[in-house]
Amino acid sequence: MKKTALVLLAVFAACAVIFAGPSGEKSGQTVVKIGLMGEELRPAWTEAARLLEKDNIRIDLVNFSDYAVPNRALSDGDIDLNSFQHDAFLQNEIANQKYEITAVGNTVIFFLGVYSRKIKSLGELKNGDTVVIMNDATNGGRALKVLEAAGIFVLDPARGNTPTIRDITSNPKNIKIVEVDAAQTWRTLEDPAVAAAVVNSNFVVDAGGVPARDAIFIKSIDPEGDKPYINLVAARIKDRDNPVYKKVIAAFQSPEVARVINEEAPLRGIALPAW
């Protein structure tokens, strides 16, 4: 009986190894947790997940609501990859938080629009009107460049892609720029004191809006000048050559996913494939 018990124990242990596998795997299936902000990229990642089924890779999408969290979650090992930020934001996070994370592939570039409940075009802005932008350095800098492209004011060109309010060199209508958390920009449109706001597309979509329909101004994408704003997938530096993650990136950067981005809501009209 003792010998039989030992044999059975060995069999169960072997089965446990087969079915549990390494961390993140079940029944031989590799699970990759990917952090997102908002819902706009979910259809594209869902299509990538479908393509990865043949490789026995399962994608679990984890949604966050605070821009400060996905990189911390990645650094701490709570998720395997994240897909929510552009390169300018990532580099700022690495510099300030000392995260040992890196870009491992490009995804999309989002249009950045200006929205209003009170005016139909930015030409209707009055002297002293208030326009809201994001309060983080990279998104706020991009928002200022969008407003400059619309002719609202002029920025110091020496600041490149990271201007601040202090870098406005000419402001003919004395437009007041107010900075708030990115997640609050859409809600400020209900404030009677706010004439317009620059809002990230994901927050527009989450609120039921359609950027291509609702924006009063969308800056055209400049393939060269907007490179810092290409969204990407980030991984821990130690995992940048992980073969499973390379398959994940390849699946996203596929014709099938490009079709979803170009043709299906909510990405159609607000983003372009960027690989």
C-alpha cells in the first residue's frame, strides 16, 4: 500500500507540473496580462488575442482608470505588459519614477482633439476665455501644441515637444489655460466658465463621444513631429526579449488588427496604426 501511495503521489505531482506549468500558465496555456487605460484599444487587443489562440497564448486585459497606475503595476509585476501610453509619457515616467521598463513595440497614434459645449469652432473664442488641458507634462505639452496648431497662441519653438504654459510667447486673445487631471478634462466641459477643453480620445470614447464627430478641432498627424506621441507596448527591461511577448507584439502588428483600427468603432476615425 505504501508503495502504491508513493506511485500515486508521484503521478499527481507530475500532473500538477503538466497542468499548472510555469507561473501564468494553465494546461499548457500561457497567460499574458496587459494593462489598458479606457476601452478604446480593447477591440484591437481582442483581435490580437484571437490570433494568438493558435500559439496557446491567452491575453487577459486589465483596465485602469488612473494614468499613474499601469506603469507601477508593470514594474511591480502585477501585469506583464501595458498598452496605454506614448513614448513621451513613458520616458517622463522612467525619469521621474526610476521604473526599469521599456518600449517593446508600437501600437497606434491617437488624434488629439479640442471639444466644447459652448462654441462650434476655436475661432469663436473670446478675449480671456478659459481652455482646459491635461496637467501632466507630456499630454499637457501635446495639448499646447494642438492649440498652437489651431492658431490660438504661439509657443517657444526651443521647447520642442514638451512646452509648458510658461512657454507661450504670444497670446492675442489672452486665453487662460487651466490644467486638470487628464481624466477630468471631459467633465470640465459642463463648467460654465470653460469655453473648451483638449481631451484624450479614450476619455471621449468612454463618455460615449466620437472624436471625429464631436471635436471642434483635431490636429492632423505629422509622421515626423508626432513620433513621441506614438502609443506603445511596455515591458519590464528584463523581459524585453521574452519570446512570448514578441509573439504578442507580432499579433497586434498584423493586417487583421490594422483593419480593426482603421474600420471598426471606437478606433475608426480617432487613431491610425503606427508600426
